[in-house]
Amino acid sequence: MVALVDDRWALAAGTGAWAAIAFLAVPGERPPQFGLDHEFAIEDPEFLTTMAGATGVAPVPGNRIDILQNGDQFYPAMLTAIRAAEHSVTIEAYIYWAGEVGLEFAEALSATAARGVCVKILLDSVGSASIGEEILKRLERGGCQLAWYNPLRWYSIGRFNHRTHRKSLIIDGRIGFTGGAGIADHWRGNAQDANHWRDTQLRIEGPAVQPLQTGFAHNWLQTTGELISGDLFYPPIQAAGSLAAQTIMSAPEVGASTVRTMYYLSIVCARRTIYIANPYFVPDEVAVAALLEARRRGVDVRIMMAGVHNDTWLARRNSLRLCGQLLRGGITLLEYNRTMLHQKTMVVDGVWATIGTTNFDNRSFSHNDENNVCVFDAVWAGALARTFLDDERTCDPVTLEQWQRRGLVERAGEALAWFLEDQA
């Protein structure tokens, strides 16, 4: 206001711009400050009951959950399921980009819709902005229904940071896919080089599918005004396997990140091992303290992050900025340098595991709609732990000596990244 009175218009404009950035960047949700000092362990009965109460999601039995590694495994499974759909296909996706994979999905979705299956696709208006006219026209010609989540409008500027970061595909309300991958060419292959990303998806059959459909339905209603209903989308679900699972849906509008709660509660209850693989690892002070406390009580804490092939400069600089205190506390930090690491997984004590869409940062916890699937099972979690250890062989360790030798340019970049930490 003083700048305007003194006719310093440039200063006023700059101040206003920074105020707008600060307003949009500040998260509306905060981590828990108290109560993260539990005496019970992951394998104690109190853990699952507390997790169910804290997240509002109880484990449901009767699921089959297959872990699919890299595009060579998950894309064929997803396309096969789309082509076999009988009643409905729903997709909620942050990324659907132009390219060969996008066209292949468009053809499968269009052919499925053309034979009478109801196909509804909800895409984030920012993440999928580069989908391209060719794909959009194919989807439209095939009879698919497509809507854009939270398009950028002047009257919704206060919500533009609220994105759907979910990646869910639900077939007939019975089969679901979710995990780290969107629909784009760089997820093809088997993470063999820098052009083919490393990622993990789940194929789910059983009751754990329904929350994914509920999450889609909520955002579809918010976006289009249409309530989806009936057994096309919500059929009676029968048991398909032996696993009990929690499908945790997280959204900023509820005021607290249920996925953040799941992560932090798991960390404080760990007694032997914590293996986290996450591309954008930017823990807040509460998470750092919980991880350091876990290490002090003898937990082997290993964190795998995206390395030199990181698609987000801001996240990488913020991750590196925080390495010092974690390394000094004895935590193992690993950079996956074969290609872009993009999966979001955690295994605790070899019995509790989660795979989902959520990055370990404030953007995912505070601004995005996310989902994670959690399983308490030694065999299932053990398989994911072995995958983590296999990936570890491809990683380069981050050492304290290496971190301390960072140059002035790197440190300056980290200072800038710190200012925009909540956008990482």
C-alpha cells in the first residue's frame, strides 16, 4: 500500500506477486505435533486398530493384489483389463500425455466405449494439459466421457494448487489399478535407460477396489455435477484373495492428510527396518525427527530417492538440502541413478507395506488428492522389501563427506528451493 501511495508501481507489483505466491504455496494442512510417541510396535495389535482409527479406513479382507514392475508389466495388464470391460471403465489421472502409449490407451478406451461400455475419464487440467488433440478426438469419436479436474480460472485462483495426483483405473467396479505411473511414453519398457522410468503399479481385485471408485466418483461429481450410481460402478464385491488391505484416500479439503498420518504412524512404530522409495523425498521437521528417532532406537532406515535423472529441479534441491541432518543421524540415503525413480513405496519391519501415488512432500500431503494401498502381510511385504534391495544395487549412496563438499551454486539453489518447499 505504501508503494502505491508513493507511485512505486514496480515495487507494488512485485510485492503483490510474492504475496500471491505465498498465499498459494502455504499448505492448508499441517503435520501432527503431538502423539507420535507410541510404545507399541508394527506387529502389536494396537497398530492396526490405531491405523484404522487415525485414517478412518479399516483393513478389508478378501483381496488379491499383484505388484507390477515397470511399463512392460503394468501397461499390458491395464490395456487387457480395459479391452475386457463389460460394464464400466473409470480413470482418474494426473498425467495423460500425447505419445504412442496415450494413443494406444485412447484406441482401447474408444473401442470399449463403442461396444456400449460406459467410459468416464477425469484428468487433471494441469498435469494432462499436453494430452494433444489427436487423443482427445479419438476419445470423443469413441463415445468416451472426459472431464477436466479443477481447470485454471480467475475465480478459483485460491484452489489452483489443488490437483488430483491420483492414478486410478477401475474396471467394472471390480478390478483396480493404481500406483506411481501415469499414461505417457517414458513409463514404457523396463527401466533399462534414462528414457524409460522405474515405477510400480498394483492390480487389485476385491473390496479394496471400492475406495478407488469412491474417490473417482467424488471428484467426478465435483467436476461435472453427475452422481454415478448403480451396479455398473458399484457391483456386489466378492472375495478374490486372502489379503486384507486398506485403501487410503487423501484430499486437502478434509483438513488433514490421511496418507501423511499413515506414513508417520508407521515410522514411529517401526522396530527393525524402514525402506522408503520415493522420488521427491522432502520431509518436514516432524518427519525428520521421527526418522532420526527411529534410527536412534536401532531401526535400519534406508531412503531411496530419484538421483541425477530427476524431472523436478525443485524437489531434488530440497531433498539434497535436508540430507545433512539425516546422514549425521545414521540414516542411509540412496540415489537411484539408472533412470528416473518414480515409485512411492514403503516397507516397515518386513510385514507392513504401502504402494500409492503419494510423494513424501508437502505438495502431496497438503495440496493434492492422493491414494495409497496398505497391506499387513509378511509374504507380500517381504516381496516388496526384496524389490527395494534389488533396486538398491543400482543406487549410489549419498555420503556426508560428499554432501559437505557442495559448492556455492548448489547451496544457493537449495536456498531458493527452500523458499518454495511446499511446491516441491
